Amino acid sequence: MKSVLVFLSVVATAFGYNILCIQSVPSKSHYHLMKGIVDPLLKAGHQITFISHYPESKPVKNLKYIDVSHIKMPTEDRTDKSKQSIAVVMELARNISRDLIATPEVREVLLKEKFDAVVTEWFFSDTNSGYAAVQQVPWILLNSMVMHTHMESLVDTVRSVPTIPAFFIDSPIPMNFWSRLQNTLLYLLMSTGSLLDYSMLKSDYETYFSPFAKARGVTLPPYNEAIHDISVLFVNSHPSFSPAQSLPPNVVEIGGYHIPEEIPPLPKDLQDILDSSPQGVVLFSMGSIIKSVALAEHTRRDLIKVFGELPYTVLWKFDENIEGLPKNIHIRSWMPQTSILAHKNVKLFITHGGLLSTLESLRFGVPIIAIPVFGDQPSNAQKSVQGGHALMIDFSPEMGGPLKDALKEMLSNDRYYKRAKYLSQLFVDRPVNTTHLIQHYVKHAIETNGAHHLRSKALLYSWYELWMLDQVAFLLVILYTIYRVFKKIVGCFKRHKKVHEYLFLDQPKNAVVLLGYAAYHNFGSKSKYTLFKYTFTGTLEPFYTTMKSVLVFLSVVATAFGYNILCIQSVPSKSHYHLMKGIVDPLLKAGHQITFIAHFPESKPVKNLKYIDVSHIKIPAETEDWSDKSKQSIAVIKKLARNLFRDLIVTPEVREALLKEKFDAVVTEWFFSDTDTGYAAVQQVPWILLSGLAMHSHVESLVDTVRSVPTIPAFLIDSPIPMNFWSRLQNTLLYLLMSTESLLDYSVLKSDYETYFSPFAKARGVTLPPYNEAIHDISVLFVNSHPSFSPAQSLPPNVIEIGGYHIPEEIPPLPKDLQDILDSSPQGVVLFSMGSIIKSKALAEHTRRDLIKVFGELPYTVLWKFDENIEGLPKNIHIRSWMPQTSILAHKNVKLFITHGGLLSTQESLRFGIPIIAIPVFGDQPSNAQKSVQGGHALMIDFSPEMAGPLKDALKEMLSNDRYYKRAKYLSQLFVDRPVNTTHLIQHYVRHAIETNGAHHLRSKALLYSWYELWMLDQVAFLLVILYTIYRVFKKIVGCFKRHKSIKTGKEKRH
């Protein structure tokens, strides 16, 4: 084993990267922050050059220090409010940046060495982007605070202002009106400050880094591009403490990463003090920046008196010695805080509320009394108080009394201690530790040349496009034109009784005109409903499609360590069965008891798995042919979804299980209906939702505010990214139409929910929650997407991307006949499958003949999934009615996959690096095909009776040009290179949701606000009233002044 470890160490070093890490702020705590990044990278075998203010003398393998200890933090009293302004901090940041880049050793290393990545810490300046810019390598940024608006603006659009207090504002969540207004004004003020400082920072960037770029023979990118060129942003936060918010995939939360996994041992004297204090220990530390001189003499005396009266040992970090202390008080100028807090006898931590101290108290489950002084400390303290594990008092010369009261309350009431222990469990219960996250994302950024696939697509659009102002202007012009035209027409035809017949309103092509006409003439609700129905099924019919979906109801029976989970497959489709089975199998592996309501129950018994057979429910024959465009309207799909739901809930075995059994969680798949929330509601357990598709606006609306419309095409729109104006307009109109359709269907779904689930709730003696609350009560949302294929977008922490999760880790062996065919085809194999829903009859007879001719001429073996036998086939064509697609694609000889572009097939091709020719038919297939083409590993042709000719051309292009194959292999690496596999993610988040009673800490805070608060309309109205009032008062004053001046002038003239 020892030799194996040595070998692995050598390999890791051989394949390690050369990384520059920079500590910007000359503070011990900031040294530990950057060292928390350096240590995991050293463990991974990388070579690290560490520019540091506190270089250590002990040599470490692969670590080279550059000493910048000559740069000092100004010695100022941090308790002085005048030293805490943002202007003072920003000036400090600029001076530190200038001193750092002017250091000869730093300049030499930046000029002469070649790095693979640069890691810097953000500290009120973005000029550090220049280090990565001149090296032309990925820039990894560390934000040592929780996420804030400026940082948000660098990697995404700013979304948090209406919902999350800035780190300077100590407001609870949800914020009231005045706190939200304060938050908005502070954001506007800071944004204005940033704009005013922009030219100075840009000048520094160009002045200091242009010479390096010139010397290295590279072009320095423009400042505005460089500051947004962030490959990975590490944020020192975690949802157990920081408010959950939506973040793009390249923003990685590593809260508490500075805390070592192996806690260093205590010095012997402190170890003896703590061990000999079974009654309990109180730790008091105000950090390294707030000095002893900040405490007045009488304040010290008061604190000594308060601590001396406690029946506990007190450890006090203090810079000076104090004579004549009570025996229970022990003072040290330095305390190993982490090691002390980890000791079992520590009962309470009195702290300034700095983020690192707060996170350490969370890690070890120690309640706190916070005495915040400056910066983010009041905000951290407020979060801790709101978390239920802290009390807060003001820092003042007279704080001895309030501290005594807080100590009495906290040490006599164990609810703070219990709450701290619970939050500690949330804090440490993560799917993967921070060390692995740091190692993975730094390596991933380097190996993908910047991890562009993880970055928010919002960065590809201008500010007015993100606010959709160009679309609003366009629509206003259109509506005004329509208004003028209609006014003219109505004037001409006002004598006619049936004006609308003259307006050709029965023609679908006039759908937009219809909308304007309805608004202008104020039709009744029934007419509007008919109008929207007509618009959907007419004009936009080509955009709508069925989605494969499985409603999973997981019920985990608590065995030894497992839970009882009910899993429901709602859609009677084989692919939907595999989607839900992809959830069931990991849960079975984890030891849970599963009741699986399935349309395709398997006969082979499996331990802990109980099937409920609902195979009697079928998709109606009249809707089975999905190549028929008339079957693709949204109305048809929604009707199908409602009927499937009703058929399922009335099945006796389903009703019996729901009524008599007690489950610990429910997992369902979204399929054009939200009524499945009732399964979890009547059981009063966490609801885990599965989206078999990539993220889309309706599911987004269930867990957050809808943010994707301006930037990401709907799954029914096959547009590249960034979208042009017309695609964005189409996207917006589709969203508005689908939202309107959802509003119109709301009462029907609500009625189903209440009709079918109220009897169960009554029988179980529980209250059924209102429908509007229940549909948003989602503990975890699993989404079948991954940034290597689906556009990266900002998602809250309870939305977990598990794209390709249905693909087994161990690929099943092929049947012998197929194995022999594939093994004996070294020249290559082409797989052709149009999935399980599109049947053979969808192909006309002459189309079949043409395809056979095309395939027969290929110098490759062709495996064709087809429902019917065909006589007289060329020898290279093999037809089967069923193909084990995953196992075939995994074979080394497969060169190409011809597919309908379904999401599962597309993901399987990505997983195994097989290029595709997509022939999309319906639903999300055109969008998937467009993404694949844009990804560079696919070609797309139209599904038509004459498709053989275009297919022949596509085959010739793809099989003679290896760039598609190489690109597919590269994307396959992105797809599989994840910090944790999907099996573990599913197991972790289902268990976590159960054990935290719904994982409320992971949910978006946007759900706590009404729509007008999220759009800040109440604030806008208030500010408009204020501005109007000011205008009227000013006008009145000016009027009075003018009258006074006029009277005075008149008097002067008379005299």
C-alpha cells in the first residue's frame, strides 16, 4: 500500500499545474483565507507560488513564497466610525494593489514565469484581473465574504437586491418595505461609487499591466472584459448561514473552507485548562484587528467582574496582561480559536461576529454572543440571531451590563445550544467537502481553458437586453400602431353590427392583432379564454410538444438506517420508467425502502423494493403518433397530463398506499401539471421534484423568480446563444403566452388537487395546505441537465443538476449477437434510432427504401432500431425492434449516432463522446438538436419523407471530417468531469431533505416576497411620490419667490 501511495504522489506531481496565488490584504486572517486555497492545491500535487504577507519559514514541497511583508495595513482604530466609510476602504484597496504590483519580486515572477492559473482575493478592487490577463490563463477569484452585489455583477446580472440584505445591512429576511428601500438605495449608491471609481481602476489596470503584456508579447484585454473573465468564483458562504440565492455554476460556495479537516492539537497549557473544565468554557475573542486599546479602562473592569462571577472557565484573547484576575479567567495574546471551539467543553463563544469566527462557531456547534464593530459584522450577527443560535449586544464602553444579561439568558436556556448543534449538522452535511471542490474546480478551469461552459449566459447580453428594454420599446410601437390602425378601422366600420367579422379575426395569422383587439375592446373573460386558446393551438402550435415525464413518488420505509420513500411513474412510457428508475436505484443502494408506482414493473424481486402495478394506464392511441403536428399542441399535452394524473390517483392500490402507509419523502416528475404536490402534502413530508427536461420557465417559477427569459431560449425554441432580437422577442412572447395559459388552467388544477387529495387529508387527520402554497413547497428539485450541454444559468441551492443520471455507472453487457456484430466491425458502426415514441409507420415506404440505399452504400456497419422486419437488406444493415442504446454507444467501435434528438439520447451520446446527426420531430428535440449543433459535435436535418438526400450529405460530411468526433470526445470529458457523481447527489439530497424536514435553508428567498416586491414596484411608486412631492414643493417655493420678486420689483418701479 505504501508503494502505491508513493506512486500516486509521483503521478500527481507529474501531472500537476503551476499556479500563482496572491494574498492581497496584509492581515493574518486574510493569510489564512488564501492558505485555505493553497493547501488543497498542494495536496493535489500542484506547484504553488504564493505571494504572501506572512511567509512561513518551514519549507513545504512544491510551495514557493514571495515575501511582501513590507506592505502594512495602516494602524488605525477600527472602532472609529470615520475609518469605516466605503471611500476609505476603497482607497486602502487601491494603495495595497499598487504596492503589491510595484514589488520587484512580484514583477519578476509575473514577467518571467508561466503559470497555468491565477488565484486572487477580491478586496474592493477588480484590478487584480490583470495578473491572469497578462499570463493569459484562467482567473480564479476568491470572495472571502458572503455573496454581494458587486461580486454578483462580475459573474451574472444582479438579482439579489429585492430579496437579500447587503452585507452592510443587518435586516432579517424577509425584509420589510423600509429595509428593502434602504437596500435598494445602498445598491444604487454603491453602484454610482463604482462607476465614479471605474476610470481610476481602469487607469491602474492599464498603467501597471500594459508593460507586462508588452514584454510577454500578448495583447492586454480591455478592462471591462478582463473583470468579467472569471473562470471560477469561490465564495466563503453556505446556505446554513448565508441566505440561499441563485448563482451560476461557476460560483462555488465553500463556506468554512479555511477550517482544517484535521484540527491541530492544542498547546498543553490550554489543553489542560479545557480538559479540567467539565462545567464548561466560555471563549471571548474580538479578533486580530480590534486591539485592546479599543476597550476603556472601566470597560475592562466591568468585563472582568462579569466573567469572574461566572461558574465557567473563561478564555479571553487580549493583547495585554492584566494583573489580579479571578482564577476562572485565563488571558492569552493569541488563541488557537479553531482548536478551542472544537473542544467538547466549550459552551459559548463571545465574538465580534467576523465571518470566519461565525463560520467556525457553526462548524463546531457553539452558540455565540455577538458584539459587532464594523464591516459585515453587524450583518453576520443579525443572521446568527435570526438563525436562533445567537444574541447580539452593542459594542460600547457600557457593554458590561448587557453582556451580563446575555450571558445569563444564553447559559440558562439550552435552546441556543441545541439550535447551534442543529445548524452545525446542516453546515457539515454536504455532498462533497470543500477541499475536493477547490481541487476539482481549479483543475477543471485549467483543463477547459477557462470553464466558459459554467459561466452565466447573462454576460453575453447588454444591460438593456437583460432588462428587455428593446423588446418593450418594440412592443409599445407595435401596440401603438395597432391602436391607431384599429381606431381608424373602427371609425370606418362603426355602423356595422359585427365589426370583428370584417377584421378577419378568425385567421390564426392575426394572433398578435387579436391580442391587441381584445385589450382595446375589453372582451369578457370567456372571450379572452377562447382567444388565448385559439392563439395557442393556432399560431404557436409548432412550438409545443409533449415532454417525456415520470412522476416519482419516493417513500422510504425507515429500516435500520434507511427511510421509507414512495416513487411514482406518472407517464406510461418506457423512457419515463427509466427516468424514475434512475432515482430509485441510488436510493435502494443507500438502504432505503422504496415503494415504486410504475407502469413497467419488473418481475425479478429486488431487496427493499415494492412495486405497485399501474400498467393498465395507457397513452390514448389517438395521441401516440407524435410525428403528427396536430398532437403537439400545449392543450393536448395538458389534457393528457390531467387524465394520466386522474387515472393514477383513482387506482385502488395507489389510494391504499397513500392512505395507510407512512412515507418519509415523495419524489415526483413535473409533467405539465403541479397537482402531484398533493402526494407529499397529505403525507406531510418533503416533496422532491424531478424535471426530466432541462430547466424551463414554469419549473423555475416554482422554486424562484423567472430569470432566464431574456437570456436562455425556452426548450421549444431552437435558437443559438446569444439570441438575436427576434429570438429574444419570440422567447418573451412564448413565456407570456404560456404563463397566461397556466393562469387560465390554474382553477382546473386547483380543483383537481382539492377534489382528489382532500379526502386523503381528512382521513389522515391533517390539513391540506392551499394549492398555491403546496406547489412552491419543493424541498429539492432534480434537473436533468448539465452545463456541458444545457446553458449555464443561475439556480438556487435546492436545484440540483443531475444530467445523464439515468446512465448506469456500470454499463450492462450487450446481448451476444450485438456484441459479435460490434466486435467484428473495426471499420466503425453507425447507430440509427428514433426512440420509443416515434413508430416505424411514421416513415413512408419510399423513405424506407431511400434510407436503406443510403445506409447500404456506407463502408460501415449500421444498427437500425425499427419496429418492423424488412426483407432483403444489405449485409451491413442490422435491424432490431429493441436496442440496448447505452451499451451500444459505450462500445469503442461506434462512430456516429443518428437520433431524433431526445434529451436522454443526446446525453448518452455526450457521455460516450459520440457525434450525432439529429432528425428532430417534436417537443424539445429541435432545441436539443440546435444546442448540439452549436456545441460543434452534431449536424441537423429536417424530418420529412425526402430526408434521405440531406442525410446522405450529412453522413458524408461527418464521417469524412474528424472534428465532430474530436469535439464529441472533448464534450464527453466536460460531461463526466464533475466534483461528485449523480448517484451520490441523489442519495445526499433526498436524505438531507428528510433529515432537515424539507431543506428550507436551501430554498430561494425570492419565494418569501410577493411579485410586486420582487419587481420593486412599491419602492418605485414610493420614490415617484417623493420626487413628485419634492417637485411640487420646489415649484411652489419658486412660485412664491417669483411673486415676491415681482411685488418687490413693482414697488421699486412705483418709487
